Amino acid sequence: MEKVDQNEVLFERAQKTIPGGVNSPVRAFRQVGGTPRFVTKAKGPYFWDAENKRYIDLIMSWGPMIVGHANPEVVEAVKQAAETSFSYGAPTEGEIELAERICALMPSVEQVRMVSSGTEATMSALRLARGYTNRDLIIKFEGCYHGHADSLLVKAGSGLLTFADSTQNAPSSGGVPQDLVKHTLVLPYNDVAAIEEVFKKQGDQIAAVIIEPIAGNMNLIQPSKEFLSAIRSLTEKHGSVLIYDEVMTGFRVALGGAQSLQGVVPDLTCLGKVMGGGMPMAAFGGKKEIMSKLAPLGNVYQAGTLSGNPVAVAAGLKTLEIISREGFYECLTGQTQKLMTGLKQAADKANVPFAVDSVGGMFGFYFADAIPNSFEAVTKTNIESFKKFFHLMLDEGVYLAPSAYEAGFTSIAHDDEVLAAIITAAEKSFPKL
């Protein structure tokens, strides 16, 4: 009698009560096909599925687990916090300590407000920017994901000649009103001319520009210096708020986030993932002048029953303490680069067109001759080769992001032995493409 895969059993069961069988769409393996792996436990750089098969994890909960799964220090901090209750709905000293730590690590953040998810952070930052400027228009960039708030689920219409005409935009999700869409302009990432043209025509109407300073939701795409410089100077000139969405990059690419590497001082910054140590925790913060418009001081309302949750705060504080230790990022960055070099060498040996990039503990690889610099360029990479590679690596016990449009993540637990195992798996997989 053929053995039944428990992952398949669970997936079939899940689809009866959960739409698509998952609570976040990319988990469903729709792009790569096959059955999602249902995780039973994780430790360090590994997790185990319902069949008790061990995988090397290269998504690390999509970024938060930078100190490894179930890090003993973080677990202990969470246990201690949990023993005093999971939630109070009242202020705690821990919230102040976390706010102070964030402000110290990111000098652009003078004040910070805690929330429970990256979507909450970006949604609230945009509302604040609109309240501060008394303007409605926002600019985002094609391929950048800023959570699932209505204003942000918009993509550009066809033809870049109409990029400044928001009537050409279309929602990329059902349920988003056209009346909201018209307030969001979508421009190509890394296109200096496009943003200059929009500000020339509509600069006095733009409340905010929101950007992933290193894009991680169209795989890993880095901005040009010219692009960032143009955005910063134009927003300053026209009185628009520059929002750095560092939910993914914050404390992931460097201790001070992407802004510390790029020398850019944004007006507002959104954080999440790493700052919660794997717990539901996020934040937005920036200039005191802007943050003071938030209730109860100002008229921009934002609230959350579980904001500043004591258990999540404890996990976040301990994680930020660990990553602040001497040599942490040098090690993390070095290991990630070592991994990318190994994958590239394995691909070259098999004559497979392959390009790699990484920043800190975040990486991207592309089945292409060169590193892409825009969403359009990413869509032209060999997606079919990626799908095959994903499953070949999965069979070898390496769990990659189940989408060609997602960046990957390492942790401090990905030591040389783990990297060697990943590269060996790649050396077996590339010749089969």
C-alpha cells in the first residue's frame, strides 16, 4: 500500500476551512506547483515538515528569524514575558525600551509608534503623511509591495507614456475602489525621468512617496544612487513626505537598515519582521514634527488593542540586543555572500544563465544573464527554470521561496556546514535543468 504524504493530507483538509488552504497566498505554492510543506517545528537554520523531513530554511519566516529559529535567548525572554500575561491594553516600560532602542539605531526616527503588522505600519504612515500635508496623492513603484491596504494594491496601467495619469492605473486586487486607485500613482522602479516628470506636473499634490529602499517583493532589486537622490531632493523641494518601507530591510541588511547604507534620511520609516523577533510586531516612526500629528496629540487617528504587546516586545528587544553585538552583521553578510558565490559557481559549471545579489542577510538569484533593475526586467527572467530548480532543491532538503518574485533570507545560524549542504544540493540540481 502506497504511503500517503501527510503534507497532502493536511493541505486537502486545510482547503475545506481556509480559502486556498493558506493564510497568506504565496504559501500555497501556486507559482511553483505541488504541495505546500506544513511545518511542525524549526530550530536554527532548519525546519521539519509533516513527514518529519528536515529542510534548510532560506526564507526564515520571510525575514524575521535573523538569529535562527527558536533561539534560546529569545525563547527565554518570551517565556518570562508570557508568565506575566500575554496582553494588558495598557502601557509598559518594555514599549519605551523598544522605542528607545529603535530611535538609537535609526537616527532618522525621532519618535515611533508600535503596531502589529507591516501592513498596519505602511497604512498608518500613509494616513499620517496625508494628514500632515493635507494632500491626497501618493507615489509607489511597480513591483514594490507595501502590505495589503487598499491604497497600495495598485499597479500601473499599460504604457509608460501615461504614467502620470492615475486614471490609467488598475487595482491589482478585487475589492479596491477606483476612487482610491486614482490617488495612487505607480512609477517604474529606478526610473529617474519618470519621477521627475510627475513632480514637475503634480508636485504640489503629492502627499508622500513610499519606497522599498531595497526591493524584496520582485526578488531583490537595488536602487541606483541617482534614483534615490532624485526622490529625496524632489520630496524635499515639494514638501512631500518620503516614506522608507523598511519592514523587510530594517535590521536585516544592516543594523541601521538600508537608509544607513544609502546615506538617505527619510521623513518616515516603516519597520517590522526582525524587530518582532518572529512575533507579530511592527512600527512606524520618523520626524517628531510629523509624528506629533498622531492621536492623542493630533487629529490623525491610529490605534490597536495588541499594539506594543508585551510578549512581542520581549522577543523584539532580545533580538535587537543579539544583532547589536560586535561582528554580527559582518558574519551574516559574509555568509550570505559566500552562499551566493557558491550558487553562482555551481550554475556556471552547469552552463546555466544565473545571476546573484545580496545585501546583509538578504539575497536574490535570477535565471538571467544579469541582475535585473526593475519589475519588468524580473518578469523576463526564466521563470520555468526557477520552478524546476525550486523543486529539485526541495527534494534535496533546501526550502527556497516558492516564487521567483521573492527575495531570500539567511540567519546567523547558517554556518559553513549549512552553506556547504545548500551548495552541494545546487550542484546536483543545476545539471538537471
